[in-house]
Amino acid sequence: MLNCRIETGVDPIRIICDTNIDIDINCNIVKTAKDIRTIIAYCNNENKEKIERLKSRNVELIKVPYKNGIDLEALMEILGKMKIDSVLIEGGGNINASSIEAGIVNKVYAYIAPKLIGGKESLSPITGKGISYMQDAINLKNVKLEKIGHDFLIKGYIK
């Protein structure tokens, strides 16, 4: 749902990167767009019927340039013009890698559970090209570690 789960909390503006507007018109995010501001950023769909159906359900659509998917730098510029100046990226390895590669990330919140998954096909929290040498890793500064229940939260800024 991409909403606030705290009883007295405020729902964030939901911004969904959906290159081809593949979102199901009947999903909960679309159904609740009348109550929670919802924006879909896309670049590869001219399906006017689907666009109009989403708009009729109060979903805002932003067409952005294509750059191996959503051009995240362009999206941040557009959001800035809309007076949206802080974005929490919650996604999988692809959006995480693309965000870092685009240079739009300044703070990282990494949650780690004390569970071992393993396996050759295990998903990584950051996909992309990766690095060949540890010296090429992205270092965090001003790192803080917090225990939350059984899990750990690592907070830090990208150098």
C-alpha cells in the first residue's frame, strides 16, 4: 500500500516508477488514490485509455525521459518543481542500484535481519554492475547502528 502504518501518522505521497504503466488498474494503490496522493512516473506507454482510466481514479501521471528505464535524475527535477524535496526509495535491487548510479541518493537506511538466506539465485538489495574490488565499494559516513526488535538498522550518508 505504500502508506503509513502508524495510527496517527501521515501518509506519504506515493511515487511509483512504472516504466510501461504496467500497474493493475484494480490494485489497492489505484483504488486508494482518491485518499492518498499517488503519482506514477512512466516513459514508455502511449495507452491513452489506461492513462485516462488511471487519471479518473485520481492517479497523477508524469512522463519522464527514458534512460535505461525511468530517468531518475529528470524525475527528481520534476518532483523538485512540484515542491517535493525529499523522497524515500523503497524498492528492490534494480531501483536501488539505479538510484545510486543516478547519484540521487544521499542517505541510506539498510535493514538487516539475522537470517541467512543464501543460494545462487538469491536476490541482492542492490543489483546493477556491482564492483570488482572492495576499494571500489561505496562507503558510508556518519554511520549509526540501531537495534529494532531482532533486526538491525544501519543509517549512513554516501560519501
